[in-house]
Amino acid sequence: MIRRPKLPNLAKSGTVQNPLRFTDILPVRAMKPGVEYQGWKCSDCEQPIAPRRQGLDRPDSSLTIKCPHCGEVQHLTWQGLATMQYEPRKAR
């Protein structure tokens, strides 16, 4: 049996300040074309990054979220939250 080292809980140590986890972001398979979502626009692929729960509290802090479309890490703020329509990218 291989024992894996126990990793520290970063949330308890105060190094993680995101109120959202990756599991709180709406996955691509759940997004429907033509539907408007409140979220952020990815700076790399320009697709919306939407929280799973809409109408969340907006604390004065920044977020680090991985884009569900392209996988790039985004540094976002709650002030950048906007309503945008989801249109999937066409395959090349």
C-alpha cells in the first residue's frame, strides 16, 4: 500500500482567499447556447466563466479561477462581474 503525504489544508491556514472553488463554477457541459449568464469573460478564450449559484455576495476581494473552457488560470475581481450570452466556439 502506497501512503501519500498528507497535504496541508490551505483554506484553514489562510493562504486561500477565494470564496469560490473550481467546483462552484458552472461546467461547460451545463451551459446552453444563447442563454445569458452572470459571470466573467476569460481573457484568453473570451468565453464566460459563470458561478454555479447566481446572485452571490460580492466581497471586495479578487479571485483566482481556472477557466472551464480553456483551463487557463484567471485573476478576476467581483467588480468585473457582467451578464453575457454564451455562444460556444466553433471547432477549427
